[in-house]
Amino acid sequence: VVPRSLVPIIQGEDGACLKQIRQISDAKITITDPKPGATETVIIISGTPEQTHAAQSLIQAFVMSETETT
């Protein structure tokens, strides 16, 4: 679960960041549509334990690097 405001950062321009995370981690990543009025969005990561861990780490890294620059 991530704050809804971070979803554009994770997706990146034209989905580029998300595509990169998928390629590097080889995990399947699905960003669910938040419920109306929700402040959080569920991200579903599936794959082997190594793939899911890699994807989580990459998502955190993208978020941290983007929030530090703004």
C-alpha cells in the first residue's frame, strides 16, 4: 500500500519507471485503481520471493529519489 500521490512517481512518464522496475525485477506488478476518496493505492507484486523483494526495493528507491528532489 502506498500513498496515492506517489503512484505517478512509481509509474513514471508513459509508464517508463514501472516498465523499468518490471524488467529489472522480473516481477509482475499491478497498480490497482484507488477507491474514490481513498488516499492510498494498493500495488500487487507477484513472482518469486527474490523477484518480489527486488520489485519492492526498486519501488522504494524510485520513491525516495523522487521525493528527495522535490
